[in-house]
Amino acid sequence: MSSESFTSQPGKRLRIFLDEAQEWRGKALYRVIVEELYRHGIMGATIIRGIEGFGPAHHLLTDRFPDIADNLPLIIDVVDSHERLQSVLPVLDRLLQYGTMTLTTVEILSKKEP
């Protein structure tokens, strides 16, 4: 497949690092975040579940210990324009009580479904 079949545009990749057990008003926080991103028309978001990791508090989250395997690390990977991602940052600020995010420049290659 040649690269001419893709459209290219500059964009940003936002990665949100959080714990699976985090909640927002009794609902899984990662679900609330993805629903909000969808509602705001974000181009795409994927939730990636880790098998082990730790954050700034240095609490090890792992599937090696069955009693804590329900709180694994998650990454929500989001791609869109710089402007659109900037517009959802206030929403994320309201939802995230703790966590880390990264924002990097990317080239977005996309191809529409037939």
C-alpha cells in the first residue's frame, strides 16, 4: 500500500496514565474520560491496560499478585489536532484527581473506510 492513499495532517498525541481502580462519581474513570472525549468529537482514543507499572506515588501495580490485580495501570492514548486536544484539557483537569499526561507532536496518517 503506497503512502499516497493516506491523508496526512499535523497533530498531537495525548497519553493519560491512570490506575484502573480510579473512579468518577461511582463509575470507572477511564470510561468517563473516553465518553467525554467521544462527546467532544476527538478523532480517536484507545485504552491500553498494562500488566505492571507504577506512578509518581511509587505504588507497584501488577497482575503478579491476585489481591491487587484489579487495579492495573492504564494508558488512554488520544490523537487529534493540537487545538481540539487543548479544548478538552479543562474537562480532563476536572475529572483527573491525580495522574500524569504527556503531549507529543505527531503526523496523523488516515484513510477513510470505503
